[in-house]
Amino acid sequence: MASGPRSSPIVQPSTGTGGAREGLFRKPREPAGSSRHYRPSRSLPDVCPKEPTGNARGLCEGPSVVADQHRWTVYCSKVNLPAALNDPRLAKRESDFFTKTWGVDFTEGEVLPAPSLATITAEHFSAYLQETAQREKIHERCKNVCPSKDDLSLPSITSDHDKAKEELEQVPKIFMRPDFVLNDPATFNAVLPWTHFSVAGGKNSCDGASSRLLQEKLSHYLDVVEVSIARQISLRSEAFFHAMSSQHELQDRLRETAGAVAELRARTAAVGRVMCRGPLRVLRDAVARGNCVRLHDKLKLMAAVQQTQPTVQLLLSSSEFVGALELINTTKEVLQQELQGIHSFRHLGSQLCEMEKLIDKMMVADFTTYSRSDLNRSFEEDNQVLEKDRLQSLVFGLLRQRKLDFLDIYSEEMMQAAKGIVRQRVLQLVSQIEEIDTDTVVKLQDQMRLMSFTQWFELLECVFEHFILFLTRIKATLNVIRNVVLEVLDSSQRNRLTTTPADADCVEDEDEDEEESGEPALQPGEAELAYLTHEGFFISDALNHAERRSGTPAGTQGKAQIQTQAEASGSDSASGTTESSSSRERTTNTTSSLPPGGTASLEDLMPSDLELGRVANNIQELLHSASDISHDRCVKVLLAKAKDGSLERLSSAEFVCVSRAVERFAKDTEALCYRRSVSLRGALQSQANRFVHRFHEERKTKLSLLLDTERWKQAEVPAEFQHLVDTIASGHITLPERKHTGPDDKKPNEFLLVDGQKYAVVGTVLLLIRIFLEYCQCVNDIPSITTDMLTRLSDLLKHFNSRSCQLVLGAGALQVVGLKTITTKNLALVSRCLQLVVHYIPIMRAHFETKLQPKQYSILRHFDHITKDYNDHIAEISAKLVAIMDGLFERVLSKYEVKAPMPSLCFRNVCKQMNKMHEAICDLLPEEQTQMLFLRINASFKLHLKRQLARLGVVNDGGPQHGLVVVDVAFYTENVQALRSLEHLDLNMPEIWEQKR
């Protein structure tokens, strides 16, 4: 399709012979001066019809878009042009104009004339007919060459189509391929077969004929294709002419539009000259004045910012770090918001950053100095916090700068101060001891080892006392730091809670306004912005003006603060002092004294709630660490003394003193720091284990020596031991205080009275009871060694049992002590001593059980095993006594003969030995045990007598021999029952006779 009527290509039929081409011709150009008949151009519809257009005819003829926007006009008619032109179902394109869009069921009806449209007559088409007359003639000629498709019948169209198809099939397929390029050698050889030509250099008639034949064939192919193309063009000629006419109409409308635009521009220029130039000059002058005012404010702000550095130096000279940091932060905000891009201040931001880094270093150094002076000051002073205001200011400044590792500095200083406490106390005490030469003995550990126990214990208590004061001072300081952290955290949460409801209320109000109006509500200042923009402001000026009218911007308060501080820096020293004091007051009240405009920015600089909570936890951990450090330094003092074994050689009373002092210090630190430190208790436990080992070995060795020198004779019981036993009976398992012997003291007793029973004991057992109480007393004084002490006590009891068994039952005392023999009295005495120990085992078990944890009760089974061993030993002694008499009976009764005189000598010897046995044990054993023992001896006697009578053949037949035996048995029974406590003993002597079968 051509772009205009001057370049529209038209098919021009040719009258040439076969092989000639149909040419195209263009419409000849019209001369520049020739007059064309165009329709009078109409102006475009005006969007403001009531405004005068300058035309004498008034309003334009076309419908108005503004006035007729709610009724149907010609602009509302629309048609789908491609659907109307490209429907292949119908032969005539005009017949489906409406059915394409509205459906095939649409039936054409009579169209009523529109009252709003003008009546069209033939005169309206005269200009168009004159313009298209030449093109119509050309079209008629083309129609004669190619008849119209309306004139062709369906059979003719079909036959032509088949004929064209057959002609096109004559053309080789290679010419129809989309990739047909003669540059390709294969394609070129296929189109021009050079094999038809002679290879020889000469030409002949055959080659010429072949060339002409090939040329004619190609020309024929070209004619077939061109004829087919021409036929297709002729079939679509109407569509081509319709497109060309549409193009001409579009050009006409464009020319009309260009004229309307030029007219509108001229009219707008006239309105601008008449109505807008003066008011705009007024608005421009108002904007210029506002710009001058803002420039003046900027200059004043620049003057205030210029005084920032002297003011910061003045604040730093009085250690007002917080005020200096606030001033620097406010200045940086003003530089970024209000004074951005000013060339003279291009280096001020970096200078402020460097000053901020310098302040960070100064605050860290000042906090280090404060910590060192606070922790190393004399303990004679009170325990109040040193310079509380200064500490609060430093902590707030460090938090503001996010220097959250300042607690590590305090921890390092705390560790150095703890070392200094021990060093000072040792040097102070050594200087008062003349026996220690500090020139010879340089190390503190060696000096402590040279101290006596009293001097060293005094040093230990002094160290404990000073560490308690040290921890009290640390706790007070950390409480101040924690209060600052919690106050900042509380302020942050409180501000967040107060800000959230206000924002929610604003959002709700805006939502309600939108619901009522049905349109989005304007943000604050948008109405003013729209008005000012309409009045002639630029957008940036309108924004600044709306900001001034709606409220003070975020940076205005910062500017006011900078100007105030700059004025203060420019005043005399008195004003500087006033500024310093006000800044100090602001530092003391960390949150409530913040300026209203700087609260949000200050909260942004402060650490988050999570970080503040972590700092608060670190403060508590630092207090725990202080307790651990104090215990560790005390461990050094303890180990320095214990390195050469001095603590192991302490007496139990001295070690108990050390244990009580350590336990008291541990409880005090636990109550103060809420931390159970284990290092000092662990060191004491280690020393206690060594002490227990030495304690046990000493007493075990002492017991072994006593047993090796014991002659196993009944010993007198001094009043001291009787008092000891009475104390145990009253429930006090402790060592009573030793009383000085005097002339009025009671004489020793023959027996030991325990719960109303008499115990005949040896001296070793009396000392063993005291050793028991020493073990129990150690457990009372040092509860941490209960399990170890219980094991050692069990070992001691086993040692006593086994050693006494070796010496008495095993007759080891014959070689060790030099006894001639082990008598029945020795055996009975050992049995009674063992019974006394068994009596006290449950008491010791109950005492140890009160000192153990429930999960440690399993260790008490040692007492059950020991009790069983002791009872077995007692039973062996009883069996030994019976065995002694059994051997005697066997030896004597083997010689027994039934003959006069009566009683026989054999029975008199038996009764004599029975009397001796009774005399040996009656005073040592209680009556019940004596009776049980003699019943067993009597049973042995009856057994041997029965065997002897059976051997002699004596039976209870009433004969003479039976009578003699009855006399001897009566003598035996009378003698046995005559013994003390055996009067009612049933001997059951008829058992000596065999039962008759």
C-alpha cells in the first residue's frame, strides 16, 4: 500500500506479445502552482465549547466531547475493520459488515435518519469525484483487461483456477523453495545444467540451440508466474483502491488537525499574554522572596554548624561525652538533610566522624581509668560507688556508641585488682613478721610457707575479709551499670508502645475517610501541595512550603539545638560551665531529658532490645566471674601453704578451723553474688582428702600399736570415758571438752556402763570408742568428707576385728605380747569388747546417714557387712569356749569307770573345770550369754557321757551300775546348778541314756 496518492502504483496493462511484462505507472505529479479542489477544512471539536474561539461563527460545527459526553454521538460508533474486510465466507465484503460483529442472525432493517446528522447531497461528493476521476479512468481500463470477479461465474473462476494451477505445476519445484538462492553452486547447476553445453572451446549450432531453448523455457516460467501474480492482483484490486482512498482521507484529516493545533496554540499564547503574565510575575516574586528567606536560614544554620567543633571541644574538656556525641550526631543529620552538597562543608562530615572515633577512644580510656581507680582504692573507705554520675555518663555514652565490650575492660581490671589484693595482704603481714627475711625469700609463696599456722590462718581470714569487701564494691558498681542499661531498655519499650497506638489511630481515621468519600484520602500536606502547585510553585518549592505550613520538619529541631549550642560556645566561660552542667544533668537522666526532636534518632543509635538484654545478662555473668576470680585467688593462697604438705600435718582442730573459714567465705560470696563457686571448695576437698588419709593412717597405726601391746586383760574405765559414753547415749555424737583432773574426780570403774549393761573391756576398746567419736566429729566439722571418712572408718573397724582375731583366736598374742596361753577369760573379754563395738555400729550408721545425700545411702551397706563380720567373730569365740570344754570332756570321760567310791574322780574333775570356766566368764559375760554358753557345754558333756556309757554297756535298768551313774550325774547336776546365775538351768540329764527299742 502506498503512502499517498502521489506514489500509488497502478497496474498498467501491456499490449506486447508473449514474454512481455505488464508495467506499473505512477500518477503524474501535479505542478506546484496548480490548484487542487479540496473540501474546506473543519476545525477539530473543541473540548471547551463555551470558550470563545475567535471565529465569528461562534462554536464549531462538530459535537462537543465535554457537552455530549453522556449521550450517543458519532464518536461512539465503532466497527472492527479487519473483521469487516477479511471475512472469507462471503464473496462481497460489504454484505457481512454487521454480521461479522453482531452475528449472522442480524437482519438489516430500515435505518431511520439521525436527527443530529446533516443531510448529505451530491454536492458534498463533487470535490471527491473530481479528485478521483483520473484514478477511476485507470481503474476502468484495468477492469477491461482483468474482468471483475463479480462478472465471473463460478465455473469460469474454477476453470481459471485449475488452469493457473496446471500452469504453475509446470514450473519446477526448485523455484518455489523458500531457500532458493542462486549463489548456491548446487542450485545454480540445477537451474543452468552446463552439461548441455560443449566442453570444447569452440561453439556449434547445437550449443546455440540448447541455449535458446533454455532461455525460452525460463522465460516461459517467468510469464506463468507473472500472469498468476497479475490474476491475483486483479482479484484484489478493489481492496487496493479502498486502502488508497482511506490513506487519502487520513492525510486530509491530519492536515485539518495540524491547522486546529496551530489555531489552538495561537489562542493559548494570546491567553498567556493577557491573563497569566502578570500573576505569574507576582508568584515568581513571592517564590523569590521565600527563596531568600530560606537562604538566610541556611546561612544562619551554616554559621551554627561552623561552631560545632569548638563546642565539642568545650564539652570534651569537661568530660561531657554524651553531650558531645549528641551534638555531633545532630550536626551530621543537619549536614545530610539541610546542608547536603554545600562545598564549604565537604570535609566537615569526615572531621565529625574522626572526632566521634576520638571520643570513643577517650570514653574507653576514661572507663578503664575509672575501673582501675574504683577497684584499687583503699578498703578503709566506704563501699559507695565512686563518682556515680561519671559512671552513668560513661556507660550511657558507651551504649550510645554500641561499645558493648566495655564489660571486658572491667573484667580485666577486676582480675588485676584481685591479684593485687593477695599481694598487698601478704606483703603487709610479712612486714610484721621478723622471722621472715624478705631479702632472702623473695617469692610470696615461699614467704607464706614460712609462716606458722596461726600467722597463715590470720592471713587467710584477712584475704577472705578483703575479698568480701571487694565483691561488695563490684556488686554496687555493676548495679549502677545494670540500672542504666535497664533504664535505656525500658525507655525504648515505652516509646515503642506509645508510638504504635498513635500510628494505628491515624491509619483508622484515614480508612474511615476513604470509606466515606469513596476516594483515597489525601496525605497530610497533599492538599496544600496541590494548591501551591496550581498557584505557580515548582514541586520542590511547594514541598518546602507545605512542610513549613504543616509543621516543623525533622531537621528543624536539630538546627535549633545546633544554634543553641553554638551560641553557648560563643559565650564566655560561665555560659560554657552552664552548658556543661546541663549536659551532666541530661546524662544522669538518660531518657527523660532527651530533646523531643532527637528521641527518635537517639533510639536509632541505641542498641536493640536484644543487645541490651544481652548486656544485662553479661553484667550478671561478670558478677559471677568476680566470685570465681576471688575463689581462684584464695585457692592460690591455700595451695601455696599446702605445697610442702603443711596442711596435711595440721591437727584436726586446725584443719577444722580452716574448713569453717572457707565454708563461711563460700556462703558469704554465694549470698552476695548468687553464684556457687566450686574452685575453693574443690581445693579444700582435695586437701581434706589428704587430711583424711593422714588422719586415718595415724589412727590406724595407733590402733595397731595398741593391739600389738594389748595383753587382753580387763582394764579399769576412767570417768572420762564413762562421760564419753554417757554423752553418746544422750544423742550428742561429738567429742566432749576435756576436763582437767582434780582431787574430787571419780575413781575409775571396773565396768563400762552402756544403756544399763556392764561391759568388761580392754584399754584398746576404750581408745577405739574415742577414735570413733573423732571420725564423727570430723564429719560434723567437714561435711564434704563424709563419704571418704565413712570408708576409712569402715576400714578401721575391719582392721580392729581382723587384728583382734589374729591375736586371740589365732594366738598371735603369744608371740607379739609374750602371753603364755590364751585363756577362756581372754576369749570372753574379747567377745565382750566386740559386742560393745557392735552396739555402737548402728549409732555411727545413723550419724553418717544424716550427713549423706539420699543418693549416697548405698555406701551405708559397709556397716551391715562389718556387723555381720563382728557377729561371726563373736560366734567363733563362743564356739572356741565350747570346744575347749568339749576337748576336756572327751579326755576325762574316756577314762570314766562305773565303780565306787562315789562321786567318782572323773566327775569331780569335770565339776572342777566347770567351776573354773564359770569363774572366768561369769563376771565378763551377761547372765543370758553365760546360760546359753553352759547349755552348749552341758550338751557336749551329755554327748561324751552318753558315748562312754554306751561303750561301757551301762543302761538304765535299775542295776548297780545304773545306780552308781545316777549318783555321779546327781553330783554333776548339783555342782552346776550351784553356780551363780545357773540355778534354774535345765540340764535335762536323762538324755544320756539310750532309748529302749
